[in-house]
Amino acid sequence: MKARANFFAVGLFAALNVVTLLTTTAIAQDSHGKLQWRLHLNETPGPLRTADTSEPSGKAALSEILGGPTNGSDNAYLIYTRMAAGAHGPSLFTVPVEDDYVVLSGKLTVQIGTDTFVAGPYTAVIIPPNTPHQTWNAETTSEANFEVLSSADPHKDLSRDLMSMLMPARAMKVEKAADCIREIKMIAASDLKPGTSTVPGINPRIWTNRAKGSPIMVRIDSSLQGEGQKVTHVHRFEQVYFGTEGDMDVTYGLETLTVKTGDIVIIPPGIVHSNVATTATERHITLLLPEPPAGTPFDIEFDRK
């Protein structure tokens, strides 16, 4: 039976401290120099939740925490942001963890240190810890992006109060800032390959991972209908799917979840799962939080019999 499973205990949300999150404004920085960020906490119980993808009004920059230390992810802040034309995120700031963005639609202007870049769809921006940066929408149409804040030791580095992690910063030269901008050339549907007995039909394209200097893996997987990682398996790390095109079915324990564009699935370590595309073409962002070291198995097959 397909259902949006309710596997997380209600008590997970009992101690939420969201006053700061829910009272911030869209102002980049107030008159006292305190950073501001208009955040909303998605409190949907269970491993599957849906981002608000409606068009933002005015010059609003609206960010939704789909997962974090207080709502389902132990290893990252997972944020979906919609920026209206002319909207601006928090003014120049640093965070003590890696801050990664993937542009989903529109164009995002990014300042890294003293350099400015424009990132289009399926471009990732990989910001190392403690690097001054800010983002805004300088275009005449809206922009949407998926953001991940994480580290090699998230239990130590992530606060339950996200705003406390942001520190105002001054522009300073960042060496090799251009290396933070990484564009992925999407594989055309006609060029997608089915899986084999040893290789799943996910056609991955990686933006960053341990080999590229990051503690996490950020990639996009693309599958033909009926393809994906069909073998049920478990991980020793947290895995996340964020749907960007088409639909897929994800087995999660004893349930089956239908994942559409704008849906996120948070899979904790040890949960048996698999995924299969149910439309002609399906794409989703996949995160490994953190990515296991070299020599450590990624997928551990698990027979549900």
C-alpha cells in the first residue's frame, strides 16, 4: 500500500525551539547588524514531506527547512528556497560548516568573498566552512534552489538553532572562488542507460564528494521508467532524495512512498529501502550525509524475506 509513512515519533517535535526561525524577516540585515533570514519549519511527520513550490510574491525570499536537527535529519539542514525577482537572502555571512546550493530554476547570483557569480539550473555552489558568502536574485523572474548545510561531524557542528550558526562577515578575497561553482550537464533522456546485474540504472552525476574535498556527496540521479536502485539495501549513513523531475516509488521499511517533484525523503542509517522510477524519466538529488570513507561499503544488500 502506498502511503506517506509516519515513522518518526511525535516526541521528535515536542521540544522544538522555533521562535527564532518563525519570527525572522526577509530583511537581509537589520539596523543593528544582526543577520535575518525568513525561515519556515516543515513539521510534517514521517520520512516524506513536500516543499512549498508556489510562486513567491513581492520581493520575498522564502526558505523552508525540510529537514534538520529538530525535524527529521540528524546530519544536515535541508532547505528549499524560493526567491522572487529582486529578492535577497541573508547579507554576507559565514557558517562553520559546508553550505551547498543546487539551483533548480531561474538564476542565482552568488557572492563568494569579493567575487560574484551567476548560477543557472543544475549548477551547484559549494561553499567551504567559514567562507563569506551571500545570495540574491538579480533577475526579472523567480528562482528556486535546494540548500544543504552539513559537515564531517554534524552531531558536533550543527546547532538546533540555525540562526545561531550564521555570523556576519566582511568581503575578503577567497582563493579559487570560481572552483565553488560547478555545473552539471544533464544527460538527455534518450541517453539514459538501464541498469545491469551489478550496476543500478541511476546514471549518477556528482557535484561534490570526498574526492572533491567535501565531507558529503551531492549528486543527481536519472532513471528510465522501471529503473533505479531496485535491490533493497541499507546504509551506515543518512541518505536523502529530493525529487526534481518525474515520479518514483521508494520502499521504506515495510511501506512504499510515492515521490514527486518537490518531495524529500530522509532515510536514516539502517532503514531498508530501494527506489524505482515510475515515469518515463525520473531525476532526483541524492545526498550521502556524510559520505563514507574510501573502502567502506555504500549499499549493503538486505533481503526482506
